[in-house]
Amino acid sequence: MTTFSFETAPKIICEQGGADRLGEIAASLGIGRLFLVTDAGLIKAGLLSGALASLQAAGIAATVFSDVLADPPELSVQAAVDAARGALADGVVGFGGGSSMDTAKLVALLACTAQALPAIYGIGLARGPRLPLIQVPTTAGTGSEVTPISILTTPSHEKKGVVSPLLYPDVALLDSRLTLGLPSAITAMTGVDAMVHAVEAFTTRLKKNPLSDALALKALQLLYANLPAAVTNGSDATVRENMLLGSLFAGMAFANAPVGAVHALAYPLGGHYGLPHGLSNSLVFVPVLQYNLPAARVLYAELGRAILPQLAGASDSDAAAAFVAAIAERVAAMPYAQNLRAAGVKESDLPMLARDAMNVQRLLVNNPRDVAYDDALALYQAAY
């Protein structure tokens, strides 16, 4: 018998135009004074107009906080918490990418409790209650709308996470219309990020389970098949919805079967260089796949057969090698920097990055192959 536990958001709505029903959904949670966390770019693009109109129609007072920063720093999150308290908010919406949704999670938690943010970094240290929370993703990548994790940047440029079931939202609302205008580079970065989530969830060492496996496989099939079209023809609503679903499934998977070395190596790149999270993951993705191949050959073969039907009769060794090659080819076709040098990383910083990566043991313990400092340095060198 397989023993495991699995958690996710209690309600998921996938509906084109669903954001225009945000008022109705918020009212169903008893929200009267809503605090909406987003970024200035989405307001400028007009993506909130339908949602805000629906809130007004439902008689819900909305305070919009649009000062979210990428890889949100502690001070940015604390500013949002203080603003929500000042607005006497009784509900929170995260509307945007991972940074907005991660900020919204902590606003919903900290706006009604006295916990200090630095005191709850880690697993299971947060305490409730929290305000009702709705998450509305506008990118297909982080899966943050269905994860119990919020990742922040500390004043010392470390990426740290708050991990707690309290951070699951009450409702995850997917509206593919919100992703139609995503630029190709952002579409590519977030799409590869979601593929990383699927692969690392499927190959995780400690909490791999049948539900996470099924979700990770389906996620990777959707993402691998639809990413090229999403990058080149971003106005295709069906492709965009498939990407959102792939990101959702990958998020549900890695929320229960945690990620490994790709993310551990990516975090220092974001913390020190401010690289977008999806790009950071992409830059080290293929080197880590190649490094893990001896320990994950059978699992990589399964993934290979899932995305390349022609591998059905291939040996595990051949299917695994073909999988790594296929992912490498997909990543190489993306319209952004393809190595650390091109992304502006200094070669002299690689030892420092490797030391910082070794501090992310929360994730490294999940990797299918052990990673020591020398291994981390070699992986950064391979990515350079």
C-alpha cells in the first residue's frame, strides 16, 4: 500500500471571462472590504477593469495595492500588510503573477495576526487565522494559485519561503483571457518554470505519490506541447488555457511533491542578480537534468514517453536520454538569454552562488541525486 497525503485549494474555477465574476465570488466568501494585490503593469494594461467593475456591482469596496515588486522583498510585503490593515480589509485577492499571489498570501495571513514575517520562514511555523483569499493568475508558470508557499527576498538577498497549509487560497480563479497579451519572453520564462515544476515534482525523492505523479505527467504533456505556440501566437485562447491548466496541474503536483536542485540553484540567481524566477530556473534546468540522469533514468524515461509517443518501445536509457535532449531543445528555442554569461552573471560570483545554493537544503533534500558544494559549483559552471 502507498501511504501519502495530498492537499490543494478547496475550489478551482476555470472559465474564460471568469475574472468578470470576481465580485460574485468574493461576496460568496462574505467579503465586503476587499484588498486587491497586483502590479502597476496590469493596471496599465487594463486587465483589472472587468474585475473591478464586478466588485463595484456587488457592492464590495476595493482597495487596490499595485506596488508589488518582483521576487517580493520583505519591506514590500510588509507595506502591503500595513495597507490592508489600514483599509480594514476582510478579504484579499492576489491578481497577477507569482509575486502578486505570494504577496497576497502573506497579506491574508498577517493582516489579522501579530506574527513577525521573519519568524515564520520555514515549514509549518505560521499561525492562523487568515482572511478569505482568492488567487487570480495572469501568467502560466508559478502555479502559486494552488501552492501553500510564499517566496520572498530577505534584506541579505536570500530567497526564503513561508510554507503552511494556511496559504492555500479559498478559490483559485483561472481566466485564460488575462494571459492573451503576455509578451513572448515572459510567456517563455513562465512556461519553462511550470515545466520545471512538473519534472521536479515527478522526480522528487521524499514525497512522490500517485496523485502528484498523475498531475505532473499531464502538466508536462500540456506545457511541452503548447509552449511553442503560446510563444509564437499568444492570441490563441485554447493554447493559453492549456498553458494555464498545465501550470495549475504542475502547481498542485509540486505543492505536495516538492521541487529540488533546479530551484535551489535558481534562488541565488534571483536573490543576487534580480533575474526573473522563470529565467533563473531555465538557465540551470538542463545542466541539472543531465546531472540527475544517472539517478533518475527510469523516471526520465517515463516523462520522455509521456511527451514523445515515438519512445513507447524504447529502452529506459534511450527514452531518458531522448527526454533530456527534447527538453534541452525546447529551452534552447526560447527567446531569452541561454546561459549565465548572457544573463549578466559574473563568473567570479559562481563560488558565492554555489555556497548560497547549499543553504537551500529545504529543496536539495528532495533532489534525486545528492548535491554537494563542488557539484553545485560544477552545475553553475556548466550553465555558464
